[in-house]
Amino acid sequence: MDLMKIAPNVLKISQAIASVIGVDVTVVDKKLVRVAGTGSYGSRCGEKVSARSAFGVAIRNKESFIIEEAGNHEVCKQCESIKDCQEFAEVCCPIKINDEVIGVIGLIAFDKQQREKILYNKDNLMNFLNKMAELVSSKLAEQSNLEEIELLAKKLEIVLNSVDKGIILANHSGDILSYNKSALKLFGLSDPDKNKINMKHLIGDSAFESSIVEDCKVKNKEFVYRHRKNYVRGIFDTNPITIDNKTCGIVFVFTKLSDALGVVNDITTGSIVTNFADIIGDSDTFVQTKNTARQASQSSSSIVIQGESGTGKELFARAIHFNSDRKAGPFIAINCSAIPDQLLESELFGYEEGAFTGAMKGGKAGKFLLANGGTIFLDEIGDMPLHLQAKLLRVLQEQMIEKIGGKSLIPIDIRVIAATNKDLEKKVSQNEFRDDLFYRINVIPLSIPPLRERKDDIYTLVKHLLSSCNKRLHKEIENVDDEVYDIFIKYRWPGNVRELENTIEYAVNMCNGSVIEREHLPSRLLSSSLKDKGNYEIVPIKELEKREIEKALAKFKCVEKAAKALGIGRATLYRKIRS
């Protein structure tokens, strides 16, 4: 602790002592630097006092003492200024905090009259000086406590301003006592506004009063704030500030609704960023599909993805979203066939508190609200009930939703990507799907070919899936036997890429060597292979040749090695590749 921090206070105390006793007073800190002084010492503040002086002795011994006759005291004999000393007497009183000496108060007599003042009733004088020393130490402790409080307040301010949520401290009348920058930004306020605006203006009278009534503890309370062009919709929590069992304030923590829904989105759907480069396949039909999807991603028009189960419809939907200008927004997926009809409406559009028996307190945000500012993926839309198709059509036309039990429409900004493994046009003709909804969502149709129609991609897919399984299952399988590739090529893959992925994972688990062989495959593929042995399809020679060349190139990744394995020259192989 440094006496220099309270030098003005030390000077005032020194002047008070000097006026009472009638002698000069000086004070030094623990480093023997003069902090304050009266008389001739007034102009000597900041100078260093010798460690062999009486002040140095007082600091080392931590005790008060009186030099009744300067020059004859033991302390004087070691002083460097003994020959030039003009003092007649001196009193030194240490200033302590927790037994640590932080300075010394000195009374100096420069003539006999001043000496008599010091020696007269010296016991009372020492008691008085000790009290003055305690006063100085208390002032320093007070200053240190104030500095700690200011430092703590500064740290707290930095912490609060680093929080994205708006935080406001108010009293029971709603007067704003403190706030962070996020709160100002959320409500569009400036610093001077805090003295003009009451919490009731920000969240409404009823919301504020309920916060007081419910012991100042509220969770996920909804609020709407409108002021001129500023419109804020969100939720807030409250917590009481209690001192000695008495509530003296309330902390309000605000979250903008879009931010709260973004957190829910991260929890419920994860942040699986998918790019078109993650979609494996380079056959002509598949590349064309990817190009169409990539072009569609730059638009906000609705898309219907048609494809068999396991072809990667959601993968395409995610890639479209994360390649669009909505990529910073949420991607919300819902399977329309996996949720019972009676629950699907509340899952899609949400509900208000008390909307029906069993409704959660505070209500629930539906998937459309969660997807606000981003993309909603309606998987298996062909299985959506007709009555919900009508409500979905209205939402798409008006870009507004109404929760179950709600009294107001909520504007939304979303892009719809739907997917189905059914023929929607056929369902429309059979009156199982609304034609107006079909034309509304089928702005950009996207058809994903099944794996059996792009078998050229099997080699690339197997390599990718094998690498992925090796990492995940901690294996080091290097290759797949040619016979296994033959089985893969002949198999029809009703489960498409998802079935191929499961097949590779099964084989990796079963294989203890470095090459996946026939014996490591699931029995369904082997039984299918046996059936095919007695019923081989007749394949043209050129097609067989093409397949073998593709296999060789995929395996060796080198034209020279592939040509050698095929038993032909490199020039011949080049010619066959070109043809």
C-alpha cells in the first residue's frame, strides 16, 4: 500500500497535528520518501530520507520513540547528519496496517520552546500520535478498498459488455440503475435514455408486474418492444439481487428472439455445414444434378427434391442452404412422415401457452419460426395430411404463421426445400396431394438418380466411404478386392448410397486384414450374387472392356500400371480411353 495515493489527506492530517502541537510535522512512506510536511518540510516532498535516520529506525523496529535531546540518543549516533543536525528533539510514530509499517509520522522541534512542547505531557502526545497514525492507515485502507471496488466494477463492466445478451439492473419501481452495451443496442437506446425510460416502457406493464409478483424469478418470458421504427421481439429472464434477505434490485437478461431460436437450432439440428464438394459422384447424370442444385442455391425459390430413399436428399438440401445467401441463418429439417398427424401441426407452427391440454408453459416455437431467416427442409412432404397442406399453402403465400391458440400473425422469412420419394404428380391426380400446393413448391424440381443408374460412381464412393470408416473405426484397410467390386457393380442397391455406406461399414468391421474381400460382405449381397451366377445378363464386349479399364484406372491411379495389368500397351489404353 502506497501513502502517495492519499498524499492530500496525509498533508491535511499533518497540518492538523502541527496546529495542535505547535511543531513541524513530516511524514515518510515505507520507502523513506517524504509524502507531506509542514513548515520547512512543505517544499521538500518527494525527497528520499536516509535509511540510517530516525525514520529508518522506526520502520525497522516498528515502534514509536522520542529523541528528547538530539545528538545524545542512540539513534542519533548512527545518523549521517549528526554533525549538521539542527533539531532539538524528535518523535517518530510508525503508521501500520496489519502490523506492516507503511510509513512514519515525525514531529520535529527546531528550538527549545518547541522541544518543551514535545516533552510536556509526552505520554498523551504519543497516544495522540498513535491515533493520528491509525487515522492515516484507515484513510489508506479506505482508498485501497475504493480502488478494489473500482477495479471490480471495471472488470464487471468489461464482462457484461462482452456478453451478447442485454442485461439491465432495475429497482422495484422499474427505474433503470445499470445496463450493458448489448441492452442499449437491443432496444436502440443511447446512454442518456436510461434516465428517461422505465422498464415498464421496455417490456410492458403486465410483464414487469409479473416479474415482481413471481419473487423476481422469471424464465423465458416473452416481450415485444415498439418505439418509432424500432421493433424488438424476444424473451427475458429475471433474478433478484438480495442483500441480508432483502431484495434491493432485479437483473433482467434479454435475448432477441432470432438469437434464442438460433441457439435452439444449434441444439436441435446441429451446425452440420455441407458443401457441394461433400456430395460424392462424377457420373454425367449426377454432375448435371449437382450443377442444377448449385444454380438453384443462388435463388430463393422453393425446391422439390425427388429421389429414392438413401439417395442423399437432405445432403443436397443442406448443400443448397449453405451455398446460398441464407447460410448464416438456421437450417431446420423435419420429417413429415415420422411425426403423428395430430402432433405435426404443433411441430410445424408451434403453439401458445394453454392452447390445449398438456401444452408447455410458455408455449413452443414451431419449426417454421425456428427456421426464420434461413431454410426449412420438409422431408417426405408427400405424406403430409391434406388439412395441413392447406395451412402450409397459406403460410407460403403470406409468409406469416399463426401459432395454435395464437391471436396474431407472425411474419417470417424462410426458404422451403421439400423432398419426397413418391411421385407427387401421381398423388395430385389421385387427390392425395393438393395441386395448388404442388405448383407452389415445385418451382425448381430436382431429381437425384438412384445408385443403380450411376454405377460408375461406385468406385469413387467406396474409396471415400472406406477412408471415412477407417478414421471412425480406427482401422487401416487399404483396398477392396476386384471380386467385391464386381458384386457391387451387379447389385441393384435398393437402399442406394445409404445401403452402400452401411455395407462398407459392415465390411470394415468384419475385416482384420488390409483388403476387403468377398467373405467380409453382408449375406444379402452374397445371396444376390449367387442368384446372379445362374442368370448372368449378356453384356456387350465394349461395355465389359470399358468396365475393366475403369476398374484398372481406379485401382492403380496410373495409366502405365493399368495398361500392364490389362495386358495392353499404354498407347492402346490411351486410344481406348479416348474412344
